[in-house]
Amino acid sequence: EPEVTQTPSHQVTQMGQEVILRCVPISNHLYFYWYRQILGQKVEFLVSFYNNEISEKSEIFDDQFSVERPDGSNFTLKIRSTKLEDSAMYFCASRPLTDTQYFGPGTRLTVL
Amino acid sequence: GENVEQHPSTLSVQEGDSAVIKCTYSDSASNYFPWYKQELGKRPQLIIDIRSNVGEKKDQRIAVTLNKTAKHFSLHITETQPEDSAVYFCAATDRQGAQKLVFGQGTRLTINP
């Protein structure tokens, strides 16, 4: 069964550094999402992407964040200048035309 | 936008007993309600979902009920087993925009042998 994949599984970075989190959604899916989960808390929506553009973003998704789908398979989340409070698990998800979203295994981002 | 509340935050049951987790949502336009199970350090895994055109759905030991009038939905796990221990999240689709999922706060379910 196809799955969403994410790399790296764990990223450690210094405050102020840029990070790029990578996702490969399921191949025939059309909608792509990034969510984050701070340790012990609920999953929160960051951004959605459809038809090569952002379709919705949350208040968390400020100017430090950007997303790209540089080719037909990858979907990336960039954080330009990381802050301590960006430390979290970041999940990519994708879905076809139907409602069901499939989550990747996550990237644990640790900002020191 | 949508808001989802989930209760209880922790639940401990004896193996073999049933567990019930409840969620309420705010937006009457929401029409899709998935439940995810998350084991420690792992991705959320969809275990069951329900759409607003039905009131109940079952899959072996797991069932979900939906009351559209009251805007609440519940997860029922029967004959619980130790491997059911995990954090369970309910969610609702926010119909405004890109149909993002809005999650509840999660329930840590512990099955005691």
C-alpha cells in the first residue's frame, strides 16, 4: 500500500538556521498539507497546497515559512530562520479527491 | 472556523472492557469526521471515519457514532486489548477553504491487563 514518506526523520538545528523538511506524497493525490505537533499537544494545521499554490494557511504559518512542490513528487516545508518554539514534530499529509488524509511518519525538528 | 473539543484527556480501562471517547464540533457545515490512533513517536493512523450522511459506522471492534443535531461524535472500542493503548485524536474537516483537519486535544487510552 502506498504511503507518504518524509525525510529526515530527525533534524537538529541551531536557532536562526534554515531548515527544509521534505515529503513525498502518495503519487495520485492532489491535496497536500503540513501539520505540526508540539510534544504532548494536539496536531495543528499549518498550510495546505493544491494546484501548485497555497490554498490556506494558519496563523502559525508566517513569513518565516514557505512551501514548494519543486517537481512532480516532492513537497517541501522551509523554515527560514528557526526559533526555539519551532521545535515540534512536523507531519506531511496528502489526499485524493476524497476526504481521507494520509499522514507521513513525521520529522522531529529540534531547535537548539 | 471549526473547533473540536475531545474528552476525556486520559482513559484507563481493564482489558476486555469497552472504551468510549467523545468529541464535539462547532461548525454545522463540517461533514467528515476521522479518528486517528497515534502510538508514541509514530504518525497518526486513520482507524475509522464517518461522513455526515450516516449516523454510525462499525469496523470489527471499533465503531463511531455521529449526532449531527448535537454536533458530537464518539469512538467506541469494544473488547479492548493491550495493543489498543495509544493516543486517539478525533478531527473534523473545516469546510471553509482547503478542508483541513481540525483535531481534538487527544485521549491517552491505557488498557490494563
